[in-house]
Amino acid sequence: MVDNEDKRTQLPQSFSLDDFVYERLLSNNANRKVIFVLGRCFNLPAIVILEKIAFTEEQFSGTDDKSTILKNSSLEKIMENDIYQNNFCRVDSDLNKLKATIIYPATEKHISKYTEQKIYVLKETPELYKSVTLPCLEKEQFNCDWVYNILEHRQEVDRIVIEDLSPDVGFMLLPDLKWDGVTDETMYVTAIIMNRSIKSIRDLRESHLPLLENIKSKCLAAIKDKYGVNSNEVRAYFHYQPSYYHLHVHFNYLKYDAPGIFCDKAHLLDTVIDNIKMVPNYYEKATLSFTVRENDKLYDAYKSIAEE
Ligand code: G7M
């Protein structure tokens, strides 16, 4: 399959999933109710990610009859026994939307990322970061054009929640691609920093504390303002390794188990700030563990070191 990293083909405005020719299932996550499907659109590879959306309280409490799930449903019985009954429930299609994310043209890296595969944990010393991780990510990392489109106000402009254009401590906060932007129960916004020279937490030093403190205080205030979520109900963290090597902070609603929140990948913003306050070059000296997928080039790179 061709790699489409340099092709900037866009889907036409009139695009519908009828234009998507199914090829194969990449993975199916029954817990998250998300499916990743590979196909082709206009002869180029495309990935469609379909996700069932969480319920909202308004779908039940709406005063307008039409807006409540229960008022417009029909039941199809599966079984009953004593006081127990199981049914399929059909609801108005407007109240039962799927979130559909489309990646087009999809690259080999995207296909690999969403393919079901084994994962392994690696321990990265500072030396291994310099000799193995850094050269590998410089060659293999995902393109960050979508990040620069945001920072240069070319895309997602109307989605920006708050921005601070300072080159040193500035950032833009906006809904993450993983969020539909309306379901409060799964609130997920991301702060992308203005400075283009910080790839990940590995690069963070004492001089970046004002940047981290600025992001923390302004983003938590903006989230409270816009979504009504208190700062003690927000999970603020980095990924290590991230998919995109331009520093950004994930913020989501604590009750929502967003993908990538586990200790093998997530580093709390507060902990990162504290570590740097205690040891100014903590992230230069620390051994950091993280997970890789079997098909990741980074896994190959570490495997070849182990075999030497
Ligand atoms: O794993 P990492 O820390 O690199 O996470 C990157 C985050 O950026 C993920 O949560 C993605 O869902 C999010 N993201 C990726 N893309 C391509 C976009 C995009 O085009 N727009 C927005 N708003 N978020 C994105």
C-alpha cells in the first residue's frame, strides 16, 4: 500500500460513507463501542472510526416529548423470567447518532496505529532516548500539519476555547478530535503550546515551568467557564510517548475513562510540574517507561538493540 504522508488530498464536501469501499476491520473495541475500519475512498486508503456516543442527562430529562429517548422508543423482547425482562430498544435516529472520524488519505502509520496488536512495555533511560528513541521518532513520527493549521488559525478556528499567543508561555485550547464537542459526560479538550521546539515531556526543564503553570491555571479556568466542570473534576495530563511530537496537554472529565489515561502512558500535569520543581532537569535524567505496539518502528528499534 502506498504511503500518503505527502498527499494533501481532501474529501469533497459532498462526501458520504457510500463513497467508502470497505476493505477490512482493523480493530473492534467492544468495551468502548468503537470500531476501526480500513477501506478506500476515490482509490486512496481511508480509515473510518465509528463510535457509539454516551448518553446525556438531557436525553431523559428533556421537557419536549420529541427530545427524550424514552418517549419515542419501541421495545423488542429478547427474554423474560420472573421479574426480569431483556429487550432491544429502538430509539429515534436523531437521538442515536454515531461519531464518525475519517482519516483520509490514511498512511501506513495510521493503519498500523489502529490495527489490533500486542503491546509491550519499554524502559527508556536518558541514553536510550538519545541513541534510539530520538533518531527513530525524527524519522518515523506522525506529521504535525494539523497542529500548525490550528496554531496558524487555518483550521478549527471557531472551536478555540481560549488562546494565549505568547511565543514562550502561550497555547491554544480546543476540543480534542476524540470528543464530539457536545456530550458533557465525555468532555475532552487539548491545549497545544505555541512553542514548536518542545517535542514531549522529555524536553521539559525548569525554564518551562511558567508555560506549564500558565496552561494549568488558564485552561482549568476556561473549562470551568465554558463547560461548568470544576478543576478538581478534571484530569490534566501528557502522553509519553505521544503520537504527535509537539507538546500538548490533555484535559478530560474525571468520570470519563478516556483512551490513554493509564499509568503506562499518562503523566499528570501536576506531577510533571512538581518533579521539575524538585529536580530542575528531572526529565533529562529520568528513566521513563512506556508502551509500544508490536508494529511500531520504535519497538523494532528497541528489539534490534536488545539483539546486538
Ligand atoms: O497521543 P498524543 O498525546 O499525541 O495525543 C494527540 C491528541 O491529539 C489525541 O488526543 C488526538 O485525538 C488529538 N488530535 C489528533 N488530531 C489529528 C487532531 C485534530 O486534527 N484536531 C484536534 N482538535 N485534535 C486532534
